[in-house]
Amino acid sequence: MRTPIVIVNFKLYEISIARALDISKSIEQVSRKLGVEVALAVPATMIREISSNVSLPIYAQHVDDDQLGAHTGSITPELIKEAGARGTLLNHSERRIRLDQVANVIERLSSLGMDSVLCVDRRELVAPAALMGPTAVLVEPPELIGSGRSVSKVRPEIVSESVKAVKVNQSVRLIVGAGISTYEDVIKAMELGADGVGAASAVMKSNSPASVVEEFAKAIRDRRLAP
Amino acid sequence: MRTPIVIVNFKLYEISIARALDISKSIEQVSRKLGVEVALAVPATMIREISSNVSLPIYAQHVDDDQLGAHTGSITPELIKEAGARGTLLNHSERRIRLDQVANVIERLSSLGMDSVLCVDRRELVAPAALMGPTAVLVEPPELIGSGRSVSKVRPEIVSESVKAVKVNQSVRLIVGAGISTYEDVIKAMELGADGVGAASAVMKSNSPASVVEEFAKAIRDRRLAP
Amino acid sequence: MRTPIVIVNFKLYEISIARALDISKSIEQVSRKLGVEVALAVPATMIREISSNVSLPIYAQHVDDDQLGAHTGSITPELIKEAGARGTLLNHSERRIRLDQVANVIERLSSLGMDSVLCVDRRELVAPAALMGPTAVLVEPPELIGSGRSVSKVRPEIVSESVKAVKVNQSVRLIVGAGISTYEDVIKAMELGADGVGAASAVMKSNSPASVVEEFAKAIRDRRLAP
Amino acid sequence: MRTPIVIVNFKLYEISIARALDISKSIEQVSRKLGVEVALAVPATMIREISSNVSLPIYAQHVDDDQLGAHTGSITPELIKEAGARGTLLNHSERRIRLDQVANVIERLSSLGMDSVLCVDRRELVAPAALMGPTAVLVEPPELIGSGRSVSKVRPEIVSESVKAVKVNQSVRLIVGAGISTYEDVIKAMELGADGVGAASAVMKSNSPASVVEEFAKAIRDRRLAP
């Protein structure tokens, strides 16, 4: 995972593959123009099409802890890799999973050379999560998700303490999300030490998703250029 | 749903989209040659690619009962429809769901004009399942799944009683599965009154999946031609 | 199950066993005085104590579909029977279970001679539920639960259609719940053909739970006496 | 939690409260005689009766992460405390729970002054688990559960590495389980640094559960007396 990074979670906001592709391509241009990494977490049915047409890292939104073979209705790490995903979100607040499955899936993703972005809802879980060895921990206070009030402004201590907590495992990145909507939200998150930001509704419910991502990417670029 | 039908559940037996496409195209030829309907239930990541290249009904293996919008990691009826699916398996023994979700999802699929194949594990559930209004009920005794011993031969009474039970809702088809592996297994299922058969391992673990489906399709054709 | 019946779901409204016993005993007096059956669905930790001290039918609020032996943390039909329960609620809107588990647990309860009260959220599920063979189907539109607006007054057609639907299995009773709070709510439910009513918050959040139950019981008695 | 400790998980091996009480009382005598702490994890329906009659720490086998009030079928920390439990097992291999629920429930138990014994299936999860702040981490390789082959003899490195890993949180105890059946199994576990052992089938499937526990307790006493 190249950082700093913006992760855009498409959730189920856009079901048309044509429009999802348009959004993805516009974001790709922003990413190139500003030299900022942007990853897209898309529905499983869209992974192949988007990853084939867009040169951004494409993530799944969830994977199941089932083995290949006689399993029906599961999406596994191998399956999303084959479809072109570079990794997946894991344990999102809208798709929590069991502790043992978190560990199993991180291990499988790792052995496949894939990224795992393990979501947690509180700073107290950042260190335990980091010790499980994901690529990144994404901390998102659920009460701010979709609220338009950003965790970095409203609850800066969550970011700064998470940044400290993640150091228990030096190889793990710390990403923050929930309410991230503006250039300032991202600047603030980067100042507090985050390796990236996650966003969903602020991007996907906008009339111009790429413009929102552009604000985020500019913040990252400006912060990088700051002396 | 055109019946009699063969439903092939790919499960997670084949993760390469190239090989999954090859298998699908070979089965498509069999279906055309013999004039027998064959539906393929494939992983969510493969629905778009296979449905775009193969003119057979493509089914998902599972859908979630979540609404569009702020949901992460879900596969909904709308999403699989957009990807090209004609319907989905539901409540497979490897992916059981809650009673209320069964009802919700059948209703959503129906309002989208899609097929729902509701799986149950025993004849006693065929009538309740049929009353929930799916396109078809697929009865599969779990102990015979993947066993090579077919429900139609080993437990014919399950088939005949299910055929009777499904009549509680005249618009619902009755499909049988579990251990269906040979021409004779299918003949027997059709004689007992089934509207189709489901198969997975017998097809997908074969060196020549299309040849196995061809045996099944021949059985259906021969039975149809029988005086 | 003797009907007409009032089922009081204690939920987690009262954690003190002393107060739960007091409430149970007061309700027992009401039941005796008016000759109306009242069953209490109590937390698993309270079943033994309440059933030992109160001669009303005591129900669990949920049971798991696990076998005896090497299972940890489960509450099974055998366990609640041994503790003194006469049956259990099943698939309550706050504890939905899988379709196959509904069937398994009803079968186990039945073979133990215990009552099963299968909850569903809509009239469309009453017939399928009845065909699974529970002692009673309890239909509760979730949007009215705890609302104080009773299903029998606000949505009488749900009651009357459920009464019709349950007849698919003559041995199954039809109970209605959600918002049942007053004498009139119960009268109306009985007029519409229900075999009983379920209540929770209207009773348990009252300063005098037994007085609320007394209103319900009077309604049942008066309706019974009506020419 | 007084350590070293033996935790006996009754699972669902014994459903008669009379026999469960007999076993509990016999184990109580062993505990007193040898001055070794023994805790019993019993079904929720038995907590009140056993804790009222036996002066050993009584644990639940699982608790749910639901709030008091309008919840049906849940067993919460408050409920088991009121019934007399001193704490609970959590996330047992036969009852895994979600990562966020682990954190929530540990916090609730802690604020109620109760013990939480967080079960994990591998040494790699010991440190993350310890950082979540339970009273103890119980590591049990599932493949050895009920096998009669003890983790301390067959996989001593799991014990020794878990003992090291738990030190990430100095206030957390390390207990080992799976296959613990004999005096020697316990001696070995204590030598490797464990603060206690967990057992289930070896005790509960024995004709004389208290005799088995006595062997375990002797091992703990002898090890304590060792120079």
C-alpha cells in the first residue's frame, strides 16, 4: 500500500457499472494529476470490470472466511484476487466479522500478497487490530459515519491516539474515516499523523465524486509539500 | 424459469474466470444441442463476465437482504441483476439465511422480475417454502450432497413427497438435488415428478463438466420424448 | 397451550429476580381470579426460579439449535425443559433465526412435549409458519412493537388475514402482538379471531404490570362471556 | 481471579441440575481441601442455583452484547451477575463472537466488576486479545479440544509462546486448555508458565468428575510447593 492514501468506499451507493466506471475513471485522473494514491472499494460484482479498466488499486468491501471447493455464496480472498482486487476492507462497521475470522482472513490475504484494511470502531481496538498484522487499520467512530462531521475535526484525540496505538506494529498503516468531507478534514487528519483517509458518502453522494476526491488529494499533496 | 431444468452450482470449485467461461460455453452448446434449459449459479465476481458471454440463465449463489446505499460488503438483488443475473439460489445448505430474510429477498427478487430458487433440506419444508412464493423450491438432503448417491435413487420418497407438497402453491417449481451424478439419477428424478435437478460436485469435479451435463440433459430430453 | 391466552414477554426489562418474581406472582393471581391463561416468557437465568414459585406456564425467549454435549454457551430445548419451562418463543423480531433452525427446534420441542410460539413479522408468513407445526404463530408487525398503537386497532386486516392464514394447519393457534396496551386492544383482537395476545413493554414498563395484565384478562373473560 | 486456577467448562454435558449440583459440590470440596481455585462455567439456566449452593466462582459460558430493555432471548452481563456469576467465558471456539462485541462485552463486564475469560484458538491472537483487557486469555487449539491429547504435552510451544505474548498486558492472566486430562498435563502447563488450565470433556465425561479435578488441583499444589 502506497501512502498517504485516500480510500473511497463505494458501498452500495451506485449500482450501475457504467456510472461506477465513469466515477472510477475520473478519480483515476485526479490520482494521476496530483500524484496521490486513491484506492476504490467496490461491490464484488464490479471488481473485475473496474480493475480491468482503471489503474487504481481496487479493493473488495468484504471477504468470507471459507475455503475453496464446496462452498456456496461465499466471496473469498482467492476469488477477489482473480477478479483483479489488490485487497479488501475487513470488518467494516456495516459488516462486522468474528475475531477468529479476522485473523484467518488477514493471514490468507497476506499469503496471497494482498492488502487487508481492518476496520475498527474505537481507538482502544487499534493496537489489538495492528497486532493481527493487517496492511492498515482504518479507525471509524460509527456515530460520525455519513454525518458530514469529520473525526479529525470533531474527535482529533481519536486520530492522535490511534496514530500512537498503531505503532505497536511498525508495519501497519493507520487510516482514519467517518465524516471526512473537505480539504480541511484531510489536512487535519494528516497533521495528526494519519497515513490516509477513508470516505464514502461525502464522495458517492456528491454530484461530482471526483471533485471531492480532488479536494482530498490536494490536501495530501499540500501537506506533503509543507516544509 | 423454463422447465425441466438443470441447475449447475459452480460453488467455489473453479476460481479461474477463463476456465469458468470455458465450462459455461461448453454447457451452453449442450443446452442448445439438446434443447434443455441449463442454468449456472456462479460466484458473484463472475456473474457479469459469464452472463455477457454465455446465453444461459446465470444465477447468483446468494444475495443479502440489505438495501442500496450505506451498506458495505453486501450483494443485493439489484446488484446481481445489473451484473446480468436472472436470479439466485437462496438459503443453500452452505449459506442458510433467516426466515424473515428469505421472505424479504423473495419479494425483492420477484418485484425485479428475477428468479428465486429457495433451497431446503427436507420435504417437510417444501410446502412452507412454496408458500413464500419463490420461483422454485430446491430440496436437497444435506447428507447426500457431494456423496455421489443421488436423492432420486437412495431416497425416492423425498422426491415424490416433495412433488406433492409443492402443489400447495401451483406457480412454484420443484427441483431436486444432492448426489445427482448420472443419466439414471435424472431419469428417476423426472419420473418421480421433479421439474428439474440441481448438481454441483458431480459436474464441477469432473474432467469434462459439459459431458456430465450432457448426460443429465439427455435424460431430460429422453424423458420428454417418452410416450 | 390453553387458549385464549395472554403471553407476557419480560424481555430484558427487569433484571432483578426478586422483582421479576413479584410481578410473576401478581400476574398469577390475576390469572386465577379471572380464569384466563397467562404465560410468561422470561430470561433463561430466571426460568428455574420463576417456574418453581409460580404456577403459570413459563416460556424461554429463545432456544438454540445445538445438540447436548460439546456445545458452549447454548440454551437448548432440553435445558429449558429441565429448568421448568413449558415452551419457548422462537424467532422473535429481536432474535431472528434461520429457516432450517426454526424447523429443527420446533421438531425438538414437539418431541419433548413442549410449546413453540413461532414469531413472524407479517401475515404472509403466517401460513408458511403454521405449516412448520409450531404450537402457535405469533404475528407482530415490528413497526408497532413498543409503539402503544395496537395491531388490532391500527392494522385489523393483519389480524383477520392471519386468522384465516393459520387455518392451513388446524392444530396451530394464532396469537397477535405489537402495541397491545389496553382492554379495547384485546377485545378487538379477540373479535377478529385471535387465540390470544402477546405484550411486553405495555406490561413491563408499567408501574403496575399486573394491573395491565388484568385489563387484558378481563377483555378475554368478557369476550368469552359475550353471547 | 485468584490464580493458579482450574476452569471447568460444563458445556452441555450435564442437563440435570441435581447432578450438576452434585458435581459442583464435590469439586468445591476438592478446591477447599487442596487450596486450589476452581471455577465452573455452567449453562445460563443453572447459574443461580449453583452459585447459591456452591462457594466457587461460577461463570457463564457466553454473554450477548445487547442492552437491557427491549431485547428478547439475550443473556447479558447484568443478567448473569444478578444470577450470581462472577464472570463469563467469551468467544469460546463453540461460540465465537465478533471483534467489536468482544471489546464491548469486556468493557461491560469490567465496569460491573466481573471476570472475562477471552478464548482464542492460536498463540498469534494472545497478544491482541490481552490488549483488549480481559481478566484472562484462554488459548485452546481447537484440533485438540476433546482429544485427550493435551496442548501442554503435544504443543508445548503454544503454551510457552502464549505465556510470552500475554505479557503485552501485565494485568492479564494466561490460561491454557484443549485435551487437558491428567496430573502430568497440568504440571507441564504450569512449568511452561500458564496461570491456569481449562478443561471440559476430561472432567464432565468422567464417571467421577471431582476425581479428575482433584488430579489437576494436586498438580497445581505440588507445582506451587516445588522449590
